[in-house]
Amino acid sequence: MSRNRDRDRDRNRAAAPRSSALDDARNELFSHIHRCGVLQSTDEQQTEWMKETVEFLGERYPALTEKELKELEGIGLRFCRPVINSPDAGAATAAA
């Protein structure tokens, strides 16, 4: 019985799709955003930080194209500037 479970587990691992360089870079970017505290920075600081970080990720993931790096920068900047700002939303609810 144990052999069948091991075989099934190995089969499931082999079937799992590998992530692309863009997926890995995006995940690493989100991790950096959370760790570095860039969310509390000004827009200008976020833009400068994002430019430097995407440049670093381009060196780390040489398979990424210029288009993908620009896409990564855009995704990161949108992530840093959420549509609904949590602290403001809480204050508006308390005021009502």
C-alpha cells in the first residue's frame, strides 16, 4: 500500500507545472515589497525603489525580456498603491 502512495506522490510532483522566470521574479518582488516597508513611502520613493528593485531582478533573472521587466515594474507599483487604502477606509467607517 505504501508503494502506491509513494508512486502517486511522485506522479503528482512530476505533473506540477514549473513556474516561469516572470512568476518567480513577481513573487520575489512582492516579498521585497513587504519586507522593505516601501508601502509607507511617498510615491516618488516608491517609484525610485521600484526602478532599482526591477533592475536587480533583471540581473537575477536574465531570461526576462525588457517588456516583462516593464510589466513587473507596473505590477509592483500598482501593488504599492492599492485602490482602497485600509487605514483611511477604517477611519471613514468610524466617522459614519
